[in-house]
Amino acid sequence: MTPEAAEHRVTRGHGLLEKFLASRRAHQANSLIPEKARSGRILDVGCGSYPTFLFNTRFAERYGVDRVTLTDVRDDRLTLVEHDIAGGSGLPFEDSFFEVVTMLAVFEHLETAALRRLLQEIRRVLRPGGFYVLTTPVRWTEGLLKLMSSVGLLSHEEVNEHKAQYSAPEVVTLLLDGGFERSNIRHGTFELGMNHWAVAQRNR
């Protein structure tokens, strides 16, 4: 199955803005990834049944992990792994395996305790000097997202699955809990301040 056919199959019935917002997250994440890292491996955690970001980023090897993956998409440099990232069993990869790990619009779907464990795992699978890139809605958008889902602009199911939304200091605190150092964390917002982005580098 081609990526285009797969995208049509898994995005129909989603909110009207889903594809656009996914493309904006992909653009933001790509802009935060250093060029020197692209000769290695990237892992997208919570890549979804259609791995939009992985199809739109350039790396020597691309991996995605999620509870449900689209296994009939053919791409020699793309590996999709079915795995419950909230289950507490860790990520199914060796230590220091990836140059970059991304997690786009996934933070808000995990209970905080599970998120802390996952961040520790992400740091483990990053090589020293590697980068973790995330996006997540800012806390004040909770009501707005629910309104947008009620009128069909966003997936009602997707928004209802949100476990928490965070302020910028809370995002940084979670990254510190995951083992990253404050001096190696950068963060900001995009999409008119509605979403956080953060980059954390593993230094050892």
C-alpha cells in the first residue's frame, strides 16, 4: 500500500483540522532537528496508525512505535513496531540506539507517572549527544480543544483521551525527572502560542 492510500484510509472520519495540525507539528519538529543527526536513526514515539511525521522527515533509518501501527506500508527505511508505550515495559530498543527521538502530541495522552517512566526510557535509547524533541498543547487550550472537537474540527475521541496538559515549567520538570539536565533543555511555543515545543539533549 502506498503512503497516500494509507493516509486516506486512516484519516477519514477524523476532525477537519487533523491533517493540517499533524503537518504543522511535523514542520516544527523538523525545524528543531540538527542536520548532523540525520545520518543516523530516528524514533517517533506514538507515531500513530499513519506515521505522518516519519513520512515527512529525512533520516538514514526511521522507526516508529505505537500501540497500533500500519504494517502494510512498504518503505525499506521505515520500521514500525507495535508496542504499548504506556504499559511500563520500556521501549524495545537497545541503549544509545537513536540519534533523535520525537514525541509529537503524545505527552497529553499519558498519565503523568507513565510519562515519567517513558521519558527515562527515551533518555536510555538516545546516544550521548542525541536529541529528544516533543510537542504538546499548552494548558490553557484545554477548553478550546474540547470546543473544536464538539464542532468537528478535531477528533472527539482524540481530545477525550487527553490525560493532562502542562505549563512550560511543568514540561521542563518532567524532562528533569526523565534524567535530562536543565542546561540541555530548550523550549518555546508555536501555532500562536497554543503548543509547546521542547528539545532536550542527552549529554552523557
